[in-house]
Amino acid sequence: MNAHAKISALIPADLPEPSFEDLAHLPGMQPARVPIMRTINFLKDPLGRSMKLTEQYGRVVRRQDFGGWGVSLIGPEANELVMFNKDKIFSSSLGWNPVLENLFPNGLMLLDFEEHRIHRKTLSIAFKTEPMKHYLGELNTGIVRGLAKWPTTQFKFYPAIKSLTLDLAAASFLGVPWGPDGDKINQAFVDMVLASVSVIRKPLPLTQMRRGIKGRAFMSDFFGREIPKRRGKTGDDIFTQICNATTEDGGLLTDQEIIDHMNFLMMAAHDTTTSSITSTVHFLGTHPEWQDRIREEIMAVKAKTGGELTYETLGDLETIELVFKEAIRLIPPVPSMPRRALREFTFMNHVIPAGTHVGINPMVTHRLPDVWPQPEKFDPTRFTAENSKGRHKYAWVPFGGGGHMCLGLHFAYMQVKSFFFHLLAENRIVLAPEYKGEFYMFPIPKPKDGLPLTIEKL
């Protein structure tokens, strides 16, 4: 274990690392001659290869990747077993640590059980109703200002929205504009995310992992310099609130705990929201009739409020929410979620030993035809109350589930609704003729060509 990792009392000190022989009774891959090539080939087409493995072996699949041997569990029942984690069998910390501990150590997602509960409760103060109302005001202002700077001719949407979401995160999370550090901060997060799935896991010279480690050091210094300025001060931004949040015993988080949480929260808020908005724009461009339906709803809200989007009228933007949910069903911002089994367990009559690296796969579960009729079809009406009746609670899990459900879930919905409220009120999305609609699905989905389009004034 890396020195960053914190050990829960529920995690055995001698947890074994299962080999191929330990998992040989399960259906799945045979040992590869060159395991690293298997990972490289997977990253070329993670969706296609994951779907093929499920079709070939079923919903329990023995797999091999750069981390060694593990098991993929597919389907709503698997999601519920692992995410709800009723019997505390699965460790999120030991699942994510091989991927993230050098880059985002001790972030909320990398904590387990009681420690996770305590930190989640402490951080939740930043996502209460009153702070959220303030964030919405910042989002509305920032989005209007950002959209005004976008070109009226064709441009690539992905880098533009990535820059805008970083500016929005600066206002809501830090309460200040990024200023001259903006480009360095953006690059630091890009380097950290890419390093998390790089094949070379050591920070050797000229490697992506080395760049990621340097990115983390830059961000840690950035947050570290700011913490003393926020202690004992009032502020509506997330950073200031976390600097002054008290734990159950009345104490404050340490500087290092704040740095770790801010690094993780900024990554989660910035990169996953960028991906989710981009996916939604992709589908609105390929299905423009939904732009018209959203615009009708926006006009109704404007008539109700005198032109503003208020916290109280967010719930009126139901069509945006339906489209958003369907977009991230097909292109989930977190395509797979790792855990590690602390004890032996049984799933679908397969006995899986203690220590096994277990992965659940929203990317595949969201496309299972027995759960989602015509799964490749873009159909936001799947998420109406009527059409959702009877669907398994864990069939749709882009934000995770159980105790590790995304803490910023409602912030994400709010940001998405604010963005499309301001974008589509007087504009329409027109995709470039050359746009192919192809996405890199790992580690966080993004369009291969940057998503060229035009925002046309109505």
C-alpha cells in the first residue's frame, strides 16, 4: 500500500492478491503472452471490447489488465451488490488506489466505511440549499459571460466547454477567478487524469505518470497557499466552507485533508461535468428536435420568473434533465468503477475469493437489451416517471450509488440546467458536416475530433 492510503479496521492486513489459478473456475480471459498489449488494445476500443467480453462470457468475467487479474461484474444486480455494499464486502479505497492513489490520494471516493462517512458528512455542508443557491447565481453569471465570448463561426466545442467549466469551478469552488494560473491548472488536471490510466505506473522521466505527479504537486502547492487565507473567514465558495467545516468531534480538517479533498473534488467537478455536457451537446446536435422541446420549456420558465433561472425553477426544466440522463446513459462520464473484495462472496452462483479486484461497468450495463429496449437508440423518454416504473434502481448508475453516490450530484444537475438554459434560449446547436460523432471512452469520455459545431443565433 502507498503511504497515502488509510487502512480501515475492516480491511484485512493480509488480504491476498488472487492469481489466474485462483480465478480459473470463472469464465473469461486466458493469460496473455504480453499483458501490457492487452491493456493497450482494450484502451483503443473499451466499449466494443467490454461488450464482446459480456456477450462471450456472461455477466461474470475473469479479466486481465495492467493491474493483474480481476473480475468484471455486469448488470443492475451486480451494481447493487457492489455499490450498496450492505455487508461491507467491497473496498472503494483498495479498488481505486492502484489507479488514483499517486494522483488523488485520500479523496472522498478513496475512503471507506466509517472514515468515508465522517468525511462525507463534513464535506456535505458545502452542498446544502443556501450555498447551492449562491453557486447557481455564480453559474448563471459565468455561463452568460462565457457564452458571449464564444465565436459565431464554427469551433470545437470540447476545448471551449472545458475552459468554461474550469472558470465556473473557480467561481463556485474557490470564489475567485483563476487568473494567470488558469492554463497551468487546466494542464495539471489533464495530466493527472491521463496519468491515472497510463500503462506505465511509475513516474519515470518523460512518462505521463511523471507529468501527472508534477500536476498534483502544482495543485497541492496552489491549495496549500490558499488555506491560511480561508481559515476563520466566511465565504460562499466550496473551498472556504471546507476550510472551516467542523468534524463530528468539533475539530477542523487538516491542511493535507483539505488539499486532498479539493484536488479530488475539482477533478470530479471539472472533468466529469465537461464530459457530460459534451455528450449532451452531441446528442442534441444529432437529434435537434429535442432542442426545440427544451427551448419551449426554457421560455415557460422565463415567462414565470421574468427571464431568470432561479433555484426554485430548476425543477421546471424537466426536458433538459431527461435529455441529460439519456446522454450519460449512452456515454457515462465514469465508464467503470473498481472495488476490491475484502472477503469471499458469491454472485450468480460464482464464488469469488477474498482480495479479488472487482469492476462494475456502467458503460455496458447501460446498454443491456434486457434492461434497456433498443439500447443504442437515443430516447430521453426512457426517464419519464411512467417509463421508469419497474426499472431496477441500479440499472442507471453514472453517479455511482450507495454510500459512495456522487456528493456533487445536485451541483452537476444544476450546472447542466443552467448551461442549456442560457445556451438554447436564443441559439441552436448545428454540428459540423465533417463531425463523425466518435468518442474516446476512457478514462473520461471525450470526442475524438473535439466536436466541431456552430452555435447559431435564432
